Amino acid sequence: MKQKFSEIIDAAGNGDVETVSRLIKEGADINGRDRFGVTPLIAASFNGKKDAVRFLIKNGSDLNASTNHGETALIFSAARGYQNIVELLVESGADLHAATNRTYPIGGKTPLHFAADSNHLSICEFLVARGAPPDAKDDEGGTALMSAAFMGNRKIVRFLIQAGAIVGLQNTNGQTAADLAFQNGQYVIVNELAGKRN
């Protein structure tokens, strides 16, 4: 059975729906986890295999299963820019508030944090429209706005401010989004944030 589980992880990650289907019929655990906590759904989502994701959801995959670090299928999809999979997961009931745990370099990071950090504007827009709070804080007090500002993701900074993100929030080090932008040489962002205190 261990071999079948290894096979279903590989098949899901490769988008091989036929093999995934056969392995499930042969008894492979659709919600089993490898030593990293990866499930077939997470593997398929990580690699952008929408057909496999859809099949796994339809057949009972746990939408909110997470890796050992707390990364869910939605977190990986948001981080890697797979909007069609993000939409499919959310519409199927995936948790917008899912967050990394304390074993991740920074715990408490949500799908919105990852999308903002990776410069995926349309995913940020979708997540916020579906109810993701723009000012959710990670374990170090960081917000999606801070991530976007630090990375120089100007359109996301603008969007998040329009969506109600509070510009003057501080992380646990007392830094604002503008401070982080300045620290990383994102001076255009610094200028945009100047005077925007809400």
C-alpha cells in the first residue's frame, strides 16, 4: 500500500488522472500524506494540474489538508500563480484563512500573503473579493501590503490600499509597509505610500 501511495502522489503531481483513478480503485488513500505532509491534492495543485485537482476534489480530497509546514493546496496555488486552480479550490470550499505554521520560516502566512509576495495581482483581487481580509497578519505582524511593498509589487500595493489595507500598520519590529519598501530600495513604492495614512 505504501508503494501505491507513492504512485498516487507522483501521478497527481504529473496530472495523470487515469492513473490516479486506477490507484484509488486499488485502495490508495486519496488523503494520505507523505513524509513532508504532501497529499495527492497538494501535489496536483503545486504543479498546476487542474484536471487532477478537479478529479481529486470530486472524489473526496480534503481541501484543507496541509504539509508539515501548514501549506495547503490553496497556498501553493496562490504562491505559484495558478489562478484557475485557486478559483476551483475556493469555489469548492478551501479555507481562505489557512496559514503556515510555526515550523515555516514565518508562520501565519495566508494565501493572500503568498499571492502578494509573488506578484499575482488577479489572485489577490479574487481572494479579497471572496473574503480574504487584506490586513491579516502573519506571526511577525506582516501583512500582504507589507509583502507587496517590500517586493516592489506596485499594482498590488495600489489594489490592497483600495481594498482597505491599513498603510500605517506595523509588524513586530515596528516597521510599516513604507519602511520595508525603503529597506529593499523600492523608492517608487515609498513615494506612493507617503501621505497615505488610513
